Amino acid sequence: MKKSKKPRYSYMNTHKENPKLGSILFLALVSLSMLYTHAGTPMTNNVNMKSSLVKEDLQNTVTGTVIDAQGVPLPGVNIVVQGSTTGTQTDFDGNYTISATTGDILLFSYLGMKSQSVTVGANSTIDVSMQEDAAALDEVVVTALGIKREERALGYAVSEIQGDEIAKTVQVNPVNSLQGKTAGVQISTTAGGTFGGTRITVRGNSTFDQNTQPIFVVDGVILDNDISGDQGADWGNQLKNLNPDDFETFSILKGAAAAALYGSRALNGVVIVTTKSGSKRKGLGVSVNQTVGIRTVYDSPDFQNQYGSGLTAGGFSFVTNGPNTRTRDDSHDTSQFFTYDLDTGLPSMAFDSYEEHAASWGPRFNGQEIIDYDGSRARWVAQPNNYQDYFNTGFLRNTNVSIDGGSETSTFRLSYSNFSESGVELGNDFDKNSISFKGSQDLIEDKLTISAAMHYTRSKAKNPLNPGGLSHWFHDGFPRNYDVNKWRNNYLDVDGGVPHPFGDNYNYTRMSRIWSHALKDENVRTEGSFISNIKLNYTITNNITATLEGNVNQYTYNQEDKTYADNRDRLNGGYYFANGERFQHSFSAKLFFDKQLNDDFRMDLLLGGELWTSKEQSQYGSTSGGFKIRNFFALENSKNPINGDGGIGPRKKINSAYAFFNTSYKRDLYLSLTARNDWSSALVYPDGTGNNSYFYPSASLAWVASETFALPEFISFAKLRGSYAIVGNDTDPYRLSTGFVADNFNANPDINAFKFENSTAVPLDLKPEKKYSFETGIDLRFANNRINLDVAYYKDNTKNQILPLQVPSESGISSQLINAGNLQNEGIEASLNLVVVDGEDFGWDIGGNYTRNRDKIIELAPGINEFQLFGNPDDSNSATASYAYVGGAYGDLVTRRGYDYYDGENTQNHDIPVLANRNGWSVAYPIGIQNKDSLYVMGNMQADWYGGMNTSFRYKRLRLSAIVDAKFGGEIYSADARYGLHQGVLNSSLPNRDASQGGITWTSEGQGQNFFGKTYEDGYIPNGVFPDGATVTSGPADNRSSVEVGGMTYQQAYDQGLVEPTHWSGYVYRWTSASTGTPITGVYTSSWVGLREVTLTYDVPSEILDKLLIRSASLSLTGRDLGFLYNSLPDNINPTLSSNAAANPLQQKSSPYVRSVSFAIKLNF
């Protein structure tokens, strides 16, 4: 065939009979772009290009479908034949058709996806699955008010996590899935069981208030992450009612500049949740996700399994009903049993005193026969697995079905999900059903669009961990010989009481409380959550758009608690019910203007206003004094007058006006200015006055230096950013409304009385809180975007905080509300991501994040140097609280019961704890002194740093990913460690128990008591000093004398033969006791490294799926909370804290170590 001459012009093949203008323009731009290389160097125009008229005879028609990693078709993907001007785009269903010759290379490109090249072979069908490009320079993220902006244009830090990363972990609370995934965000789970709350903190605690968590914005609707707590239980929060399968992205706005447009509710940061939408496409898409999994208790604290139930040395209780006892002279010998059965002569566990069988300071296990707690025969052996045997194997199931589709003028997505989980804790279950809809419709083409999103969930939670929780394992009730499997089914006798051979059927015996609560009591809470958003967009001109938007957040609950009468502890039982509703709604209007001013400058302007209203109502009732008829659950069955209250709850309104202005210069400089003014009803006094209007601005600047300068080739991208912002905050409703209200006397409800409604005095000029925030950072990318380093520095100061300060009770009130305080947070956060290998078949990515936050109390109020944050330093059990001191850090752990340090005449022994004088020094220990005048600081709860590391591997269709998170530094108070040692159940109680454990062997000379000639091997020399003037009785039995030992350490007195060793068990028992000890014995540094998540995914080949009419499918195996690689707490105590209050330093009622393994299958049709 004779070759044709090279044409003067390029020809375009649109492959459409009636090409649209957009396609023609796209292909024209492609033709022009072929004149330049990617480096911008002009290509010579004498390329030997064949005429399309001649080439048409040699070309084949190639067709195919382009999808994303989840199998969703991608419309608008650009497809070009390399080295030619031939190109096309995928349609609404991701389908394409293009002419190409065998050997041609097809280039596929799409915003936010990695470009791909495919060589045309003999097959005329080429399907492509595109992967997200995490390093895309023009990545679009969701910012305040749901506005999408290029990440390069932001002058502040925003972290975005894909919704599928959240959904795959199958967590009741989706916040748990964020652990270790982003810098500046700390996630702390609590001991609340299956559906318990989770605390999320962004860049430290901004206020002295207990709720320092960010707000969550779901499709424009604001939710709080506060805990629903009632009757001392943790019922979780509204977030547990969301469906993670609906999530598209999680955007975390960390700094004030990022969150300023959300107003006073955003003082602690914002998490924006954008849910999935349908797409403008032909036909329907159906997705089915099915997940099943198990949850197991895989580990336990380090319990000792060498010694069983029994008293400490020196403990003695005379049993008057039943078994024989040892004499008081024998009571220091813990190697012997305490009581013996009268009939058999065997050692007996049927102690009369509860304390005697709760502790594990008894004899060493030797397998001999004994009489068990119920009078039956058993063996004296350890039950090493009784902790883990207590728990169930939990099961979880999640089914999600969604349908999405649309047309050229509409989109929709409908989703239904059923989630069910039975917890590892007995009776701790959770179920929810969720349905969501999201859609849009063009009412007037290119002019008017309406969109709506609605999410409704109905959930049922059963038996949260009871206030006693699992503390029984450490505080009382579970000695190391306790057979859980036996007593689980035998803790009640035929009369409904607790079996006991030497007492009535309702004796307080053998863990009856926790068995009754777990196996019989019914605490059930049903919740309804309805979130809706409707939006109307009208395009006035090509540059001006108006938006009207309405939001609703309705949350309801009904709770019913039934407490059965099973034993002496709860002989009469009880009944409690409660219900309530929180209804919030808002309406906003926005006017948006954007314009390309010239080739270099572009600007965006938004003006808006919002009306937000919140109102609540609730009621409750409970029986009092037990039932008239046993276990008949009704308020009318109350023995005494019922307790109850209810009615309209707090109401609050915030009116707002806001604006932002964005401008950019080329692709180098980006300036953003925002302003907002709120008018809050919470800051209005009863007479209508008040500082209820507050204004706060922000400014941010981003400079893409790599666009301005020709940087070295290994630097792919460089951006500097900075921002400054002010955010205001109000207070709870009605705090400014005080006065007298009518009431009645409890003794005679017909007699009216008046009382002061609010015990907190209010100033006449209360001002809103203000947070002043500065942030700067740098974003660097190297080696063609394979290395990404992002570093940020921030400094926040929250001033004029609204604080209640304690005042003398003589004033008639308890506290006074003031504006005070300057709480500063300063920190560094960094993230590093590396693409180690990026091959066609194999890829390896690794990333990490690091956060170091330092908060400091700059000032409180004149004359005030401390503020109580959480807890009570005078509490009879923990005696621990967290405080803020001027000049110190947030969260100092304090107590009034500290050591009494020696400062007497012997200066050599100064600053050593003073020993208690008990039983003539037969039991000596550092005593905890109750100091009413000052507080003793034991540590600080602030972490030195926290962070996470993630890695992912890809081999063909297999993907493996893992996440590790870590926290180092910061002290906590562990009640479980303290009282587990106190009761002798933990490994830390083993040293010095007998000679084999390092105890000192000695023969007693009495030490002032009648123990002459007794030999013991549990001796211990305590670290302490005798107070000045202290004396001991010493010397041979026939020549005893009083000797002064004041100012001497116990070791010094022992070395001189003046004292005998103290008994280890007695020492520990009193040293850690709530009445004689100090909480310092429970304060430890909490550092840990956890393997948080591992996922293996397999993408099923299309060759298999085509035969089954399935568009895409994947199989996943996920392990969650797989274990701690390092834990600094003693005896392997779980570092989980007891609640999600901001300043809570308490670890107690320990959660078990629970891991979950789940299998998921995802199908797209």
C-alpha cells in the first residue's frame, strides 16, 4: 500500500455520532499536550505520524471498563494512545471504546489515582482497576462546612482517612478505628465493655472542662461524643449508632484555623464524616458486605498460682459457728490453714469473715483434700485459668447491603446494615439496625439541585459493666483457688440464696454479687438516632451559587434496670426506668462566589448564617427500700415512696454569621481568611443582658515553594504553611440563671418551702472563653513523591475559661463561677510515609506518626494557684485526684494521704518514710498520713509522646497491612495493681512469702507478744525510719527491756538485733490498704506498644467474577487489638482507663485483654 503524505493537521476520533462539546474540548487539549513532554520541553513537530485515514485500516476497536480498588466504576477516566492524539473518556458506567493497534500503549489517568499504562495485545477487551495515589499533589480533602479543597492550598493541618479503613475493623464505636493512624490525635478506650465510650483528644486538652473531645459532623449534622452515663454505667455515646459501611471519608480538623467556621462548638477540634453517595451513571450498583468474627480474652494479669485463700500474718477472726480455728498465737503463720472442719478434720474454706477467704495469703498449694465453700470436698490446687474462664467467647456479625445509581441528572444510595455483637463479658450484648439514604436531583439543569441525606439507627444495649466491674479479681472475691466453672452454675441454692454450710441461704459468699449481676440482672437500654440533612443549591450565575440547608439530630433513649433479690447484699432488689430525648436542628443559608480574576489570581468568597437550637427532656423513676413482692418489677411494688424526677431539660440557641475569603496566586500562594460571630443564649442573663456575642477570625497562608523555585530534582514538592486563629466558647445553658424556686419538705409534701436553685454564684459580667491558636508546618516530598514528610508546630492558649471555684460553706453556696485561667498547649507532630517498592506486581509502603504535646497552666485567678480537675483526694478508696497547678502541667496526680517523711534529729535519715507503730513493731510499714492542709503530688498523667506506625504490602491480588500504636510516659493510678497486691493475688505479692521466695527465716522472741519460739520464713525488712522517741521491747525472754530506736531505719535496728523482721504479708496488706496505706503504691508510669490491627485482603480475579455476573469481590481477614508488645504496668495490668473523662488518671475495674478476628466478603454487582 502506498503511504499517504503526512497530514498538515491532526485528526480527532471522537467515536460518537453526536460528539459533546466537552469531549471535543478534552481531545483538543490532549492534542495540544502532545506537543510537550512532561518536563515542559517542546517536542519537535516532525514526528512521523501516520494519517488517521490510513491508520484506520490497521486499527482495532478496544473496549473495557475502568473501576477503582473497591470495584466501583470510574466515569471520566482519560484514556490516550501513547504517541498519538487519539483519546477518549469513560462513560457513567466506567466503560470506554478506543481505536488502537496491537503494540500500542494505552495511558489511563484520573484525578487522585495512579496513572497506568497497558499494552494492547490480541485481546480486544482491556479492563483496568485503578489504585488511589496517596501522594497525589492535587489531592482534594474535605474541610470546614464540607467544602472540598486541594490539600496544597491549605495553611493548616488536616488528616483524612478513607471510610473503608474505618469499616474494616468492625468496631461498635468507629472512633476506635482511628488508633495510631494520624498524628496529633490520641484515642483512649475505656473499661466500658462492648459498647463503652471512647475518648478522642486532638492536640491536648484545651479546657479544664471534663469534655475536651472534638465534635463530629456527619453530612453537615453536628454530634457530640459525650458519654451516656446513667446509674454509674457506661452506655457509650451516639457515635456507636453510626454505620461505618456508609463512611466515605474521615477528615480531622486539628487546629483552630481549620475548625473556626464551626464556631464555639469546635473549640476542641472537628471530625468531619462524609458518607457515600451515588454517582451519575446508568443502571444500578449493588454492594453486599458480610462480616463475621469472634472476640476472645487472650491474656490476663499476672496472677500468682502458688498460694491460695487465707489471711495475712497477724490477721485473726474467731469463728463462732462451725469449724475449729487456730489460736491467736498461730495467726502469724500463713503456711497453715486457718480453719478445719469439725467432722472430717480437713482444712475448710467455710470462713465466717468475708475478708478471710477473699485474700490469697493462705498456704501453698499441695493438692491435698479440703472442704470447699459449700461444704463439698475439693482439692487444694490453683485455678490458673479462672480469670479467662469467667469470660465468654464473643461473636460479632455485620451485614450491609447498599444500592446506588443515578442518571445524568440524579444520584442516590440506599443502605441497610444489621450489626450484632455478644460481648466477652457475661450478658454484655449490643445490636443495631441502620438504614441510610443519600440522593440528589437536578431540578433545573445546571441551575437548581436538591440533595438529602438521612441516617436512622435503632440500637439495643444490654448489661454494661457494672460499677463494681471486674475489680473483684483484684479487690475481693477471687482467690487463686476459686473454681469459676463450678460456681458459675452453682452460686445459688434451690431457695435462690447463696449456698453456705454454716449460715443462712443469703450469706455474703463467693462472688454472689458479680454472678447475680451478670447472670440474672437485666439492664437494657434502647436508643434511636435520626440524622438528616437537606440542601438546596441554586446557581445564580457561573460565579455565584446560593445554598439553603436544614439539619436535624434527634436522639432518644429508654432504659430499664431490674435488680433481682438474691442475697444479703441485695435482699430486696430494685427497679429503675428512665427515658429522654435530645432534639437539635439548624438552618443555614450561604452565598458562594468564585472567579478566576486573571491568569494568575483566583478568589473564592462565602457569606453565611446559621440558626441552631437544642432542647432536651427526660424523666426517671425507681423503687426505694426494696419490693413489697419479691422480684416483681414495677414502681407500684416499691416498699417505700418511689424516687423520681423529670420534665423539660436544658434548651440552647446559637445564632451565627460567618464568612471566608480565599485567594490564590498562580499555584504558588494561597491565602484564606475566615470570620464568625456567634450569639449564644447560654451567656444571656435573666434580664436579657450578657456578653453573648463573640467574634473570632482566622488567617492561614500556604506557599508551595516548589512552584516558585526550581528546587533540586530529588525534591518533588515543598510547601510551607502557617495560620493564626481565635475560637470562642460559651457554657452550658442556665448557668447564668439563679434564683429561688418552690419546693416541699420530704417529711410533708403538702408544706411548701423555698430553696436556692443554683448553688453556684454567677458574676454579673461573665465572658465567653477564647482560644488563641498559632500553627506552622512544612510538607516535603522527595524522590518522585515516594517520600513524604509533614511536620507541624502549634501553640494554643485558652483564656477566660469559665470555672467554678470553691468557696467557704458559710457563704450559703458551694462555688462561684468566674472567668479565669490560661491553659497553654504546645506541641510538635510529624508524619513520614515511604513508598519503598512500587512495582507492577509488588508494592511496599511504610508510614509513621509522632506527637509530643506539652500543656502548661499559665495562670488561674488572682490568689488561686490550683484547680481540681477529676476525682477526690479524700476518697476512702483511691484517695487520688488530678489537679492543675499554676506553672505546672495539666493533670498532676495528687492525694492528701502521702508518706510522712522523717525530718527529725537524725539528719542522716531525712526524707525516708516514717514507719507505723503497730503491734509492738511486729508489723511495720510506711504509713499513709492523712494531711488535711496540703496535697501530695505523686506524678503527672501527661504522656511524653505517642504515635503509630503502619505498613502495607501488595503482591498481585494480595494485600497485607498492619498498624502499631504506642504511648510513652505519663503516670496513672492503678487501683487494680494496688489492691491486687493487697489481696495477694498478683505475682508481685510472691517475693518474701517464704524462704523459697526470698523471705527471711527467723525464730521469734515475741517482740512484746507471746510468740516465743515460733519460727517463720516470711521475714522482710521494710524501708522506713522510726519516729523520734519510738521504743521497742528487746532482749532475751528472761530479760526484756525497752530500747529507743527513734531516728533509726528498720534495717539499722535489725542489724543491731533490736527488732525482728516484719511479716511480708502483713506489711504488704497494710502498706497498700485504703485505711492505713497510701495511693502512692498504685501510681505507675504507663507506657505501651500495641499491635493494633493486621488485615489480609484478596481481590478475586475478574476472570472468575465475569462468569458469576459480579463486578468485583474481595475477601479479608482482620485481626484487631492483637496484643501489647510492651506494657510498663506491673503484673501485666491492662492500661485501659476507667472512663473517658479528660483528666481521669484512674485505672480500675480492669477491662480484659480482648482481641477480635473477623472475616469479611465484599461483593459489588
